[in-house]
Amino acid sequence: MRLLKALAEPALAIAAGVIAAYGFPPNGIGLLTLVGLAVFAWRLPRASPRAAAGRAWLFATAWHFTALAWVSEAFLVTFPGIGVAALAPVFGEAAQGIPITC
């Protein structure tokens, strides 16, 4: 029971960060950003400065990884397909002779 109490506040900070991230594109549910920030701000004054810093780090990290996860999809291309077309401006004439197949 004591361990559960100790993990409740950090878990709430992580959950608030994830909820706040869904207010940003591509999801764009703006009200969730306010809800996540409100939950985080509601619990923060009760913590010591060290605990508050740790919870702020957990909130920000959870927000960052959730809000920016869609950016990594731009790099998930197959090399024989679209990936080669993306290299054409970089390599110029050397990449023009490569057949593009999907």
C-alpha cells in the first residue's frame, strides 16, 4: 500500500503529460491540453521542490514523447521505394539512374 501511494503522484504526472499531448496536432483535441495542465498544476504545490522537479520532468518527458511520436513516421520509408526518391536532391545525378519501385 505504501508503494502504491509513492507511485501514484509520478504516475499522475506521466498521465497528465500524455493527456496534454493529445491537444496538439495531429490529434488536435485542444481541451485535453488544458485538462492535462490543470491536473498537473493541481497536484504540484503539494510536493517538495525536489519532488516537484521530478514530476515536472516526468510530465514534460511524457508530453514530448507522445506529442512528437508522429514525427518519426516520416522516416519509416523503404529504401527501394520512396526512400531513394528522397535522396535524389542530395545526390543529384548519381541518384537519377536508380529505378524507383514501391
